[in-house]
Amino acid sequence: MLIVSLSKKLRQPIVVVLGHVDHGKTTLLDKIRGTAVVKKEAGEMTQHVGASNIPISVIEKVTEPLKKIIPLKLTIPGLLFIDTPGHELFSNLRKRGGSVADIAILVIDINEGVMPQTVESIEILKSRNVPFVIAANKIDKIPGWKPNPDTPITISLKKQDQATVKRLESLMYKLIAQLSNYDISADIFERIRDFMKTIPIVPVSARTGEGIAELLAVVAGMAQRYISEKLLYVEGPGKGVVLEVKEQPGFGTAIDVILYDGIIQERDTIILAGLNGPIVTKVRAILMPKTVTDIRVAKTELKTVELVSAAAGIRIVAPNLEDAVAGSPLYVVPQESEIDKYKRLVQEEVETVRFRKDVNGVVVKADTLGTLEAIINALSKRGISIRIADVGPLTKRDVIEASLVAKADKYLGVILLFNVKPLPEAEDLVKKENLRVFSNNIIYRLIEEYLQWVENEKKLELQKEFESLVSPGKIKILPGFIFRRSDPAIVGVEVLGGIIKPGVPLMKADGKRIGEIMQIQHMGQPIKEARMGQEVAISIKGNVMVGRHIHEGDILYTDIPLEHAKLLVTKFKAMLTQDSIDTLKEILKIKSYKDPEYMYILKNL
């Protein structure tokens, strides 16, 4: 039975930092850690693999100047910040029904506002139901801003000129309006009464440290008030998620794990996902960074520990981890008799993300389960079906599957690679089958490139189809420009409306067909088309003679078949110029005398 510890009722919340590239995620994390280092007492701060634990005593010291403004009584033991920012990494912090992350800080450059990766971050946070705080960063870049290093924003604002404060307010309102386009109700943190309904925005400078106090206070306060049930410190078998798989010198393959629940110790049996099914293994060693005076010191020195409690970032050394999958759930098995049960748990969880289906759909390969899941969600939202979703490099089998789809649907017979490469034999087959491969290490760019390609290809296809139709065209035979009377007839014409091209049939104003344009010449050179206003020479093949069938000054039209006319009106109307539409109306009216269906089309034009 799991026992809730009375001495430690809450574990520290796991905090992640995400946002668009260059909006200051890493700088903000560094500033929070640096501030914590300055404010800590000896032995107070603990360092983890891939995470930094900032104890409550440090948060209280940083937020001390805010006591009168934000009365905060903290009961959480601290905040565990995941060190590597970015939504790709955040994607790996996955567990059934949500995320391992308890709360997030979404960093937005106040001067740039919402950007593509901001939107992607918002989508992932929403899909995982993770509460978040917005850090409106780079306030020090606002024209006229006077820096007040490491000062709360509420105090720093009082030292700014009124014009600078107005600029900040204007940027904040602009950001709030932008966020509302993505169904995010946000406001400046001081004005919020219900933090469950409105996302707080804290103006900060990751460079000067202004606003860091308020940011920590809001994050800690929200975690404590709204997610305390998730933070119950449970003494039981550990649960974690694999962040990365790496080589540990002297130990072999190791995994970096965020332990979000329970306890793990040496010699425990653990189960996690592997490329070829669940991996069952025993913990040989648990590694943690040695205590250092400065958290920013390189984290290469690790020591072994016997036991770790959640929440923590740890490195686990165990046999048979070579095929471990990043983003995989990890369970400590309480009893050997329960191994099969936990294997099923892992398998079921992984199979919701890794799958092969007999459908026409794209092939997706990613480096981790988390990023794979994020890509699947993004594609599904756009209604794009998926045939294969898997982790690891592109294999020959994947390429064969994609080529089968390409034969039925070229838009779905493609391969999307996120942070992985093709195996040599797969690469050879891709070239042989002439398949489209999209590769990127930013999710939104990967999907954007694919969608852009689909759009461009469809436009080209549409243009090709449009160009294969007989276009509306109206010409006048110019008096004095009869160059040859027959076989073929060659005459000078003025294009009065629409377009004429070689190969299109011509008819007279009474609807009688009189031949087909062979060639169009301008200044003695053949051209592919002639448009309204141009004067050109055309040759007309067919049993046509000038003076008998056609005469100087005659008006001729392109003779549009019924199916072409239907398509021009229903599918390609937007691609017709106004003079082409006017000409088409005349042609439809002429054709309707012999075929009433043309009149029906005319009514719909």
C-alpha cells in the first residue's frame, strides 16, 4: 500500500520553460538559477541530472521585497526546474493522461509577440492540460527603459518615465489581444482574481533580472494553490519518464529520467519501452551531480546514490538499455510477480503513439516518443492520415510502405523525419522510388514545409488542368491582313477578349465550327498564347477558306466543349479574368441555341 508521508506532504512541482526560438528561454533559466545561487545558504541547493531544485528558502528570499504586495505563504518544498528548455524536450515529459510537468513558463518576447513556436507551445500545453504562466520577456529592450537589476517589476516600474510605462502597457495589451486569437484569456498578473480562468502575464527581463521575483512568486503560488493534489508526496514504487538515452563513461548506456512519483533505489527492477518491446532490467547505479557551490558549473561530475525520492532528475545505469526509447514511461516494479502487468502498461501506453495502419497516410519517424506524439497530434488536427508513426531512423520497410501509398495518393505518399536520418538502404530506395522526404528538427517547420509542398503541388496540378481546357477567346479578322486564303488559312487578328492558344477549335458567331488554330505568331516569332489587346497572325487548319467560310472583319470565338464549360464555371471561375468571363458568357449564349445545357451553365456564371 502507498503511504502519504506526513513529514513531506508535498513534493516540489516540476517546472518547464518553453517558447519561440530566441525569445530568451535559456537566458531566463540561467537567470533564475543564478539568482538562486546568490541567495542560497551552504548545502541548500540540490542539483539534478537535467534539472535544478530551487528550495523554498531561496524563493522566499528572492520574493522578500514583495511581501506587502503579494502575501505568499509557501508550503511546497521548492521548485524543480527542468534545465533544458524547449517544447521538443517538453514533449518527452509525457505520461498517460497528460504531462509529467506540473506547471510551465511560456516565454514570449514582449517586442515580437506571438510567433509560430509560441503557438506550437500553446497547442502542446493545452493538449497536455498543463497550467502555465507567461513571462513577457525583454522589457529592457523597450525604448527608454532604465534597467534596475534584480528588482521586482512592481518596484522597477515606479522608476521608469511615464512614456516608457505607456509603451510597456501598449505592448502588453497587444500581446493579450494576440493570445485571445488562440483562445487564451490572459491578463497582467496583478489584475487576476481567478488564476484558473485567466493566464497570468509577468513582465520580466531575463538579462537584468527585473520581474524574476514576481515570476517565481506567481509560479510557486499557482502550483501550491491549484495543483497541490498532484504534488502529494507518495512513498511507493517510482514512476518516471525517460528524457534521454546516452553513453555514460565507465558504465555503458544510461538513461536520464525525471522521477515524478514515488521512490527508486539500487537493484530495483524497472520496466520501460524499447525499440523492440518493453525492456525489463535491474538498476545497477543511480547517478546524481555532486553538490557544487555554483549550479552553473559543468555537470559532468556525478556520484552514485542508493535511493532517490520524487521529484528528481536522475541518471540510471542498467543492463540492456541500448534500445531504450526517449519519452518512454518508466516504472519501478514492486514485486517480480507483477512484471507482466507493468509490461502490458508500458506496451499499451507506447502503442497509442507507435503504430502501423493499413491506410493511405504519411510515414512519420521521430527521435523520441514525445516528439512523435506532438507530430501525430499536429497532423491529426489538420486531418492528415498517418500510416506509420514510429521512433528511430527511416528503414527500408518504411520506404516501401510510403511508396505503396504514393501510387494511390502522391500527397500522402511522403515521409516526415523529425531529428532522425534514413538508413543507407532506405536512402537508396527513396531515390529509386523518387519519394518526397521532409526533414526538420522544429515540429511546426516540418509540418509547414509538408503543407506548403501539398499546396504548391495542388496549385500546379490545378494550373495544368486549367491550361488543358479550351479557354474563352474572341478574335476579329483584321481587314487587309489576309496572308493565305487556305490550306492552312493565315490571317492577322486582334484578340478582343480572353485568350487564344494553338490547338483550340474556332467557331463563328452563329456557332458553326470553322477549324482549329495551328500556330500563333507575333513579329514573325511563334508564341504560346495571345491575350486581349494583342494583334497577331494565326494559321487555321481544317477545311476553311477565306472569302468563302470566313471573311475580313469577322468575329470568331473559341469553341468550348460542354465539359470544359462546366469546369470553367464550377472549378476555375476564380482563375478567369473579367474579359474572359465576359467572352465566356457570349460563347455560352451562342452554344445554347443548339444545346440548352449551355444556357443552364450560363445561368450559374
